[in-house]
Amino acid sequence: MANNINIPATEDTPAISLDAGNGQLLISGKALPEDSQAFFKPVYEWLSEYYQSPLDSTELHLHLDYINSSSTRHLFNIMSGMQELIDKNKTAKVIWHCKNSDEMMKTKGEELQSIIDIPFEIQVA
């Protein structure tokens, strides 16, 4: 089983919590790392290990205040990769959380929802 990962947020990077024990993946905060490839590398490595023996249900929760284009690309890759879980007859879902007053993040969620083939829910609070 993959070890859990907890990366604290910084001014430019989101907090990341990857919990193999409950199938909950959480990314929250601002996502504008200077080197997005290096920042997301441990996430890709964790997912690769987790997909070897995933739980029956996995949820990716995104609570983002801001996201730059390179981070958007990485999140798209992460979401698209979750198709591997569905191919293994597992349940996978993306839940995009945004504030009712944040039109930009709501629109970004809707854009991603329109191009992702796995279940994708937008929760506005």
C-alpha cells in the first residue's frame, strides 16, 4: 500500500494530502509553483503506487483559490489518470469545491468537467 503523503501549503503551492487508507486525495490552496513538474512529481509517484492496489472508491477533492496553466495541465493529467481505477472496476470521482463568489474557479471547474471522462462534481458553497 502507498504511504500517505502530506505536503503543507506555501504562498505559491497547495497543500496536498494523499491518504491510501481511505482513498481520499485532497489538493487545496493556491497552485502556482515555480517548477510545477518538480512539485507534482511526488503526486504522480504516489498515484502510480496507489493504482497497484487501490481501494474500491477513490475521491479527488480540489479546493483551489487560484491555479496557473501549468498546474491546470498537471491536474488534468491526474484526473485523466484516474480512468485507470475505473478500468479496474473501481469507483473514482473528482469533486471540485469552490466559493459561490469565485466565478473564475467555478468556470475553471466547469471547463475541466467538460473534458474529463470520469465522474466530476462541482460543489459550490
